[in-house]
Amino acid sequence: MQIARAFQFARDAAVVACLVLSFCPMSAASDETRAVAARIDSLRVELLSGGSATDILTSHCAALGSVMPAVIRAERVRTADKQADAGTRKLLAARADEQVMYRHVRLTCGTHILSEADNWYVPDRLTAAMNKMLTETDTPFGTVVRPLAFHRKTLEATRLPSRSPAALRVRALLITKTGIPFSLVVEDYSREFVDAK
């Protein structure tokens, strides 16, 4: 009887540790956990392909429910401005007298938050119409600058701890077809999006 109770206690403790502390031994790793990891890796591979993150999110938007048409919105988060540091300016090859703007957005599909992103960009490398849209509308950055025929250069793609609200963080440069960098983005992709993917 005592042995059975001890076994039950140990098993219950393991379950609590797994659920509350996110500490699960390999033998307790569920198919669901492996499936989530696979979805994160799948998203990472898509983003590493060099295409527009907005286009990738749009292609998955419909999977989140009855959101028709599948439209991605960039909800502006008007927090304190984050000045571009020396490292950011170097990546953007920004001259000392060249302005670097900052935009913080949540990309949403209906009521679902897909990602949250910091974006530093050089307005002088965009058209006047593009700059106007970025300051006055909720249009995603990738949609606004699509005429530049840009590609992404991923600098970092990191899977985040399971307790984090985001599943994947990506840091990337947006570069014109002529090889000129014009934007640095740091994107946190939500677990809600990854779970529905």
C-alpha cells in the first residue's frame, strides 16, 4: 500500500512539474508538444525562404477561423520611440545625417494576434507615398514596400522558451532588388498563431 502511494505521489509530482514548471522528462513529452515544435520549425523555414513575412502570415490567416477575406492588419503600438542604435544604423548602412524611423506594430488576422514587431527603416529609401501610408494607416510594412521587390535576409531565428507568450523571434534585414538595405525588423511570432498553424 505504501509503495503504491509513493508511486502515485511521484507520478503526481512529475505531472505538476511538467504543467507548472514546464519541466517534462523526455518520456513525458507529448505528441502535442512535438507537434508544436514542428510547427515552429516549419514557420522558421518559411521565414528563412526570404519572402515577405506579411505574405506568409496572409497565407495562414484563414486557418485561424472564419476570417474572410484573409486580411492582415498592422495595429500601431504607440510606445516610446526606440532610437536606432549604432548597430542598427550600421546594418542599414545609414549615413550620420540620414534619418532612421521606428514603427512598432501588432500584426493581426481578425481578433487573432499573429506577431508583434519592431521595425527601423530609412524613409529616404522609400517613396513619399510609402512613407505617408506607414505613418497614417494600419497597412503592414511588407505590403507598403512590395513595389521595391525586396527580399529578406534573416540574421537570427530563435525558438523562445515555452513560458514565453511568443514562440519564435526573427531578426531580419529587408533589402531592395539592387542590394540596398532599408529596414531592420525584430518579429515575435505568437503561440496563438503557431498553435493554429
